[in-house]
Amino acid sequence: MSHTSSVASYAPQEARVLVIYTGGTIGMQMSEHGLMPSGNFAQRLDHALAQLSPRHRQQLPSFDILSDLPLIDSSAANASTWQQLASDIVAQHQAYSGFVILHGTDTLSWSAASLAYQLQGLDRPVILTGAMEPLEVANGDALENIQGALHFAANPALQEVAIYFAGQLLRGVRACKRHSEAANAFASPNYPLLGERIGDDFIYYPGRGLAASQRGAPRFELPDYTPLTHGAVIRVALWPGITAWQLSAWLDDSRVKGALLQLWGAGNLPPEPELLNVLASASGEGKLVAAISQCPQGSVHLGNYAAGHGLVEAGVLSGDGMTPEAAYTKLVHLLAQPLATVDQRHRFLTPLVGER
């Protein structure tokens, strides 16, 4: 269901944005069971934006609102959710100069990373945002996050998927949620901000963006994620005492097509040959096995330490400094395509959208 905001009467028509509302805390209201996703968001947002000064309302772009039903808590999002969001954007691509996705914070950065791969070559902004408190909460963060997302979604110089949150614009495929309560819940550990709010100004830093490397027509990739929505890609963070039989319980399952390992430090695992044998067996079966660090900052350097020696020979792919979100959704994206294993491996190691 779409809705044209009354704010549209203030703004020039050439900068028109589509807002896609998916649910999440930003649109929740209290029920007898606690906060739940709630509808009628377009009218509620119009009411909230009316609280801005006339000057601030005039600076906003015209926008329409599309509600994706059923509304969800973002903890319920999965690969099918990412695929639907990408399809919605591609279907409306020519009609709007930019897009804002209102999304729950728990998996917001996962959706952003997946969209970056699906919308490669994007020639306009797609901004995801949410809030730590519902829209109607006094002095909450929802209205400011929406205001900033709308501003950046109307900036034609920005040509990628990004997250706007707490005054900061982050590359979508470089962002992680780092706090469960604070207003500045998101961070970009290994890449600088794409932009930020300074006073009343929303500043974009074009030298950090993808626009210069994405010349030409968008090369949207919309493979069918359906076969991967039920556990075909797993994520395993090492813990002290992990054994080969525990790792093989995941990787030996025929339903598993790919795995993301989170190793210690720069890429270490226990010095047990049996662990490497499990990884080598999985890679030999054509499964994509990739590794990143458990540390939020820095990169893996497979083989730098004796404790990580043999990972490359076992067929494990280095994720360098990629976030868990970027590495995991890249595995999903590549495995969904009819590519030979050697091509999937090559593309994982190749920067596609500034993720590494």
C-alpha cells in the first residue's frame, strides 16, 4: 500500500523518494504483549514530521510510502526478506531518485549488506534506517533518523546502499550494530563515514563513495535466494575447546552449502590437524568456506601465525576485514547464482561493492 506524504507539497518534484516501511521498533506501538510492529505508519509519520519547523520541512524531498506486509520485527528477517526488498527497489527504480528503508535495528546491517550485492552498480541512494525507540516516544531518535535518511536519499551524488543512524552515514556493507541500547548503535569498524550531520547540514564525503567506480548502467543481480533460506549457509564462531567432531556436525551436513568461520585474532584456530581435515573436506565438496576475525576491527591474514597455518591449503577463503554481515550475505549471494565453484571463490575474494 502506498501513500503520498503531505510533506510533498513543500518540496520540488524532481527529488522524489520512496520510503519502504518494513516494521521494526521505529514503527512499533505498545500492546498487551509488549511492543509490536504497527500499521497506519504513513499518517503517523506525517504527524511526526509536522513537528519540524517549516524551514526543515521545506528541505525534505517529496516522498511516497510503501508498506511491505506483513510487518515484522527484524529478528524475523531472512534471505527472502532481502530478496523482496531488492525486488521492490528494482521495480520502482526509474520512478524515484532515491529510496529509504525503515527497518528494525537487529538485522538492519544484514539487510543493507545483502542489498549492496543485489543492487550492484546502483546509480542512486538507498538508505536504511530505524530507531532505538518508537516514533511516538518524546525526544526519541526516530524522527531525526528519518529526517537524515530522507536528506541523503535525495542526494544524487550518493550512489550506493548506506545506513543513516544517529547523525552518521555508513556504508551499508561496512556497518555493524554495536550496542543494544545506545542511540548511536551502529559503527563502521574498518571504513570511514560516508557522511554525517553537522548542525542542520547533512554532509556527504564523495571521495569515500562508490560513484566513481560504478559508471554505466546498474548491473542488478537478483538471484533466487529461496533455496538458501533454511540454513544452507552457517556461521560458526570458534570457542576455546572446539573439536573436529563439533565442526563436522555442521559442515558434513549435505544441506550446508557455505560457512562463515570467525577465527581468533588475525586468523588462528586450535593446532589440531583434524580441524583442518574437516575444513578441507568441506571445501573439496564444493562448499564455500570463508573466514574473518572475531575482532571487530582489523583483518585476518591466513597463515601469518603457525596457529593458522594450513587454512589456505584447506581451501578456506580469506574475508580480510569484512564484517560478519558482509561476508555472510556475500556467501548467500554467490551461492544463489549458477556459477562454477571456481568463479564463486574468485568473486568472494574480489571487492564487489567496497566490502573489502
